[in-house]
Amino acid sequence: MGFNAREWALNWLKGSIIGYMRGEITLNNLLGRIKRCLESYGVMLSDVKVLLDLVTWDPALNLGPPEERRKKLDPLLRSLNEWMKGA
């Protein structure tokens, strides 16, 4: 049972997404963290999308209704889509 860097990165991203939704970190900061996880920790874009779905639908997070969460995540989703078009 050693350190699993990918699992750590996924947890870091989940916390970062929640922090973004709460206004604790900027969109650029979050995008930088996502990029780092994709490049350095074996995280896939599909993993990021799963995390976004988890954050959107998990009622335990107390971030408002799913519709409000989606609105908050729209700039992130647009940025990810643009980023992937350019890749």
C-alpha cells in the first residue's frame, strides 16, 4: 500500500472544484491544476468530467441545487471544451 499519485490528484481536483464553486479559487487556478493532473498524474479528461458530475449531483456538498451548480460550472466546462479543441 504505497502512495497512489493518481488517486491523490483526483482528490485534489475534487477539492479544487468545490473550492472554485465556493469562490475560494479562480477559474485560471483550477484550470492550471487540471492541466497539471492531466500531464503529471495520469488523470484523464474523462476523470475530470466524472468529478464534475459528482460535484454537481452530490447532495452532501451543500452547494445549492444541481441547476445552480451547473451554472457555476459552465465557465469551467466552456474553458475545458475550448482547451480540448486546441489540443
